[in-house]
Amino acid sequence: MNKILLTGFEPFGGEMVNPSWQVASALDGEVLGGAQVVAVQLPCVFAAALPALQAALASHQPNWVLSLGLAGSRSVISVERVAVNLVDARIPDNAGAQPVDRPVVAGGPAAYFTGLPAKAIVADLQQAGYRAELSHTAGSYVCNQVFYGLMHALSLGIVAGDVAGDVAGGQSGVGHGVKGGFIHLPPMPEQADSHPQSRPMALDEQVAALRRAVELVVADTPELRIAGGRID
Ligand code: PCA
């Protein structure tokens, strides 16, 4: 059966929960659009997140990869369109590291676009009544690092190699054609005190919305992408 790898992050920034892992783990094992969901948690640690992603790619050999993260300052589900080759940490990661002005992959392209039908996902979620938007920045913290590292690995056809750009070291696992992308989630109601400027979204609502998003990722066709049209 086809597989979609859904990643979520461990809590960070002193919080006890992260909706990205709550959502991913809630969908773990479901079959959506004929694909099995496999959920894997990533550490919110610059030095460890991409190796953990790489290990998950190698062991699960997915056909699609959707990574999720918390955007504590946002009030909507943000379907990310662009990953940039930049690490510029606003706060220390869970290992205490706070890298600034570094590339994710030295010598890599400035940016990658998502491989997922972002506009179609946003349009579908909005039509179904969920708060969703197209986002043109995944920030410059661990989420953007994972998004960029994922897109870099998939662009090279590396799934069993080294995400940090070692083409020669990459063995062919799942090859070109594996599609990947990133969605940021708003805080959950129990996080409201930590994010007073954001409108929280209940976990059930986030899970239901992401179920729809996964179904569209799996059902992706050129027609679906064209139907997205212009979205703000
Ligand atoms: N959000 C952070 C990293 C982990 C997470 O869930 C981010 O947006 O970079």
C-alpha cells in the first residue's frame, strides 16, 4: 500500500504540547485516499531534526511526506509554499543551540517550492469552513530547516542517504517523484496563555482539517492544481 509520512514536532519553547505531533499521532495508522499514514515525531533540535527525518524516510520509504509544525503566532492553518536556505533562530532549540545566519545546506539553492498542491488544499479547507491560508514563509527556525531539508532530499532523489546534501553518499531508496511539503498549525486552546495574540484551534478541528489535506495530497492531479486559482 502507498504510504504518506506525516511528521510532527516535540514541544519546544518551554511548552508542554505541540499540536503538530498531536495531529500527526492522531492520524497515525489511518488509511486516507488509499494511502497509509505513518506518523513520526521529530526533535526540535537543529542538529537532530534532519537526521531523524532522514531515518524516517529510509525506514518507511513513503510515497508522500507532509511535515507539520506549530506556528504559535498564527491563527490559521498555514499551507507553506516556500522553504528557504536559511537558519536564523529567534529562540534556542531544545538542545540550547541558537544558530544565526546559517544555510540549511551549504551551497544549496536559495529556496525550494513545496511539492504539494498548496492552493488546492487551502481552497478545499476554506470551502469546508476551516481557517486556512497560503503562506509564503515557514520562518527561519527548525520548521523551515526541516521543510528545506526535506525538499532538498527529495529533489536529489535521496531518501536513504544524507539530507545535508551529500549526493554521492545518497543511496537510491524512494527516488524522484516523492512529493513533500509543510503545513504550520495554530496553537490549541490549552496553549492560549503562551500565545495570547493568536486565535487557538481545537485539536479535533485541526485533525479533521489535516485529514482532508492528506486526502488531497494523495489525490493530487494536474487538474486539481489548476483548480486552485488565485488565493489570498
Ligand atoms: N514549530 C517551530 C519548530 C517546531 C515547531 O513545531 C517552527 O515553526 O520552526
